[in-house]
Amino acid sequence: MNTNTWNYPIKTENQPSNVQNLLLPNYRNAPVYSNGVVNKWVYNENNPIVEVLLTSLLHRLRDESRWLLWLNPNRKLSRNWLINSELPLNKTVQVNSLSPEMSVIAMIKVLSSGNCSIVLGWLPTLSPSCLQHLEHAAQLGNSIGFVMRPENINYARGHSNQLKIHSNYYH
């Protein structure tokens, strides 16, 4: 297995197995909604169409009462881009200080909670089983998740929900 691929449940080298049970949601007896979904977006940062696609998608969900979450380590979301894109600042949250493995756990927990209508996560390469857990969490929370990946990063080609787009909304 690729060492850059994360499996689920995620366990660090020194983490006791009982700790991971505290970090991950319990899925038993939870209702599942058919509208929840996770897609992987592979994009080219030099192609301007991504901004059109992404803002169009986010505009459709901006009137929902739920939050929009960005999980993107090492990048800061541009406030000016949000304002110019007419996206709600009061319902947009960014977390950019998590490790890659904690970003995956956070995305699973947030998707399953149903508190966010959409979660965009710049995550490490994920195993097929981890993608399945993300999809199940999205169904539980009736949420939409996007695993975002710049085109130059290697990714597993086995997942069928992929779209190549571009990005220009960071500063």
C-alpha cells in the first residue's frame, strides 16, 4: 500500500486504539439520507474555469442555514474572494491548522454531523475504504463533501466521482 494513502479508521503510531473511538463518530442506528455525497475534484491551478464552477456550486447552497467548511492546510482562504463571490462570511468557516490525518477525521465528523451543507477538504491520498467512510458520513449528515486535489499531486484513480477543475481563490 502507498505510504501516502490514509486508511480508516486512522490511527497514529503512538495512539492507543481506544483513543480512535473517541475521535470518530458512531454510525450505528443513524438514519442515512440519499442526498449526501462525496466527490473528488482534481483541478489545474492555472485554469480559470474552476472559479466559475466552484462559485456556481457554492451559490446554490449559500441560502441554506447550514455552514460551509473549508479544510485546507497550508493555505488561507481569501476574505476578498468570498466577498467578491457573494458568499456568506457569517456561515463560512476555515480550518487550516490540522495535520493531514486529523483533517480526514474532521471531515468525517463534520459530514456526519449535518451542521455543514458543504465541506471542501484538501486531504492526502485516501484509500478506497476511507472514501467509502467519507461517503457514508455525508449520507448520514445529508451533506456534500469535496476532496480537493491539485492536478500535480498523485491520486488514486479507482474512485469514479472525479471532476477536473482549476483553483484561483487563495491569496
